[in-house]
Amino acid sequence: MNKNVKGLIMQLQHFSVNDGEGIRTTIFMAGCPLRCKWCCNPESWFMETNKYVKEMSIEEIIKEINRYTIFYRYSKGGLTYSGGEPTFQTNFLRNMVNAFYNYGIHQSIETSGYFNWSDVEDIFQKLDFIFVDIKHFDSNKHRELAGVSNERILDNIKSIGKLNKEVVIRIPFIKDVNDSEQNITNTAKFVYDNVPKGKIELLPYHSLGNYKYDELGIGEYKSTFITPSREDLKRAKDIINSYNVETIEFK
Ligand code: SF4
């Protein structure tokens, strides 16, 4: 582990309660190989320092995190790596995970699942909790919506399932995009078959990040999808539960 390794960070968000158990610090890391049409963190697409992205060393991050460890301890919280796609800066992530593993801090990751498993398996072995997305079960639709097909993601989720860790599969839930009975059924069956402790969380679409597109000069990529209703969510949850997969909500 090398504390001098530097990487690009969008934000260290303290007292985060939406990204896992307890009080957490979410480390938003720059870089992402996907281009989801609903992305609310488009600043992660730029691997350069700017208004949203700064360079930090692991030593600097440790110093800042150390001020909050008491909150993690009493709330059973910890750290969550998010982005962007945190594995995009593989070596930076590895060094951070190794450092905080040695400090005994609970570590989660929010990932798109798009990486080479052999490059990151050692990192996942040291994580405690994994959030991974299935944005659409149909590979062509996935490519259309996120810029890449989903085969590698599904294969990686099978490998993650074998680690026997706590796993939540997240579906960014968007009306008329991925809310069909067939898509939800296929996703639930896949999770049941491949992720022994897997639960599913539906994340309803929102457009709160749209202002960033204008600020970044890429306003033409702003999304205009429809937020699902409570009834839409309930219908999808009922389908998931009918395949013996639990649903969960951290929001
Ligand atoms: S994977 Fe996440 S950060 Fe990357 S484009 Fe999709 S929504 Fe944005």
C-alpha cells in the first residue's frame, strides 16, 4: 500500500446515510467507461481537474477520514466508494481499500460492474458490501442506454456472487425504459440464481443532476425521462419478491 498514490476525486461527502448502513463518508471518484443517458454525475466523465474534480493523495484522504472514524464506529457505518466508476482508477482504489482495510473500517462500493474481474478481484475480496447495477437485462437496450453491452457486467456479478458477501443489485428504475414486467422478471431471476445473498434496490429516476450538464457545456445530453410513480415501484417490487428476492431501500 502506497499512501503517496494520487487520484482524481469529485467529492468526499460526509454524513451520507443513503449508501449503506450507518453514517458513512462517500468517496466520489472520477472516471467512468459508461455514458448512461440519465447520469446525475456527468462530471465523472472528465479525467481532469476542474470545478468538480480535484487531485488528492491517499495520505490526504486518510487525514480527512480520520476525523470521522468515531461516527463510523458508533453507527456501524464506514466508507463507500462511488463515482463515476470507482474501479476506473484501479490502482488508486486498490491502495485506498488496502489502507482502510488495515484500519478496520467497513468499506462498500457502488459500481456499474463494468471492469475486468481479474484486475479487481483482490480489491473486492477486501470490501464488505457491494452495490452493483443492472441497468437493463437486454444487452442491446443496455448498449443503447449506457453505451456498453451488459454481458461483462452480468459475468462480473456472477463472480461477485461467489464471494458470498452482502450484495445489493440496483436498478435505476425509469418509466417506459426498464420497468417492463419482462425486464424486472429477468433481473430478479438472474439475481436469485447467481447472487446467494443478493437483494434488489430500485432507484427511481430523477433529473437533479441536469444543471451540471449546462455547467459542463454538454447541455445537449441532459435527460428527460419520466419518474416512476409509487404504484410503478410497488408493482416492480411485487414481481421481484414473487421470485424470492428481497427488496431493500437505503434512500
Ligand atoms: S455508470 Fe454511473 S457515473 Fe457512469 S455514466 Fe452511468 S450513471 Fe453515470
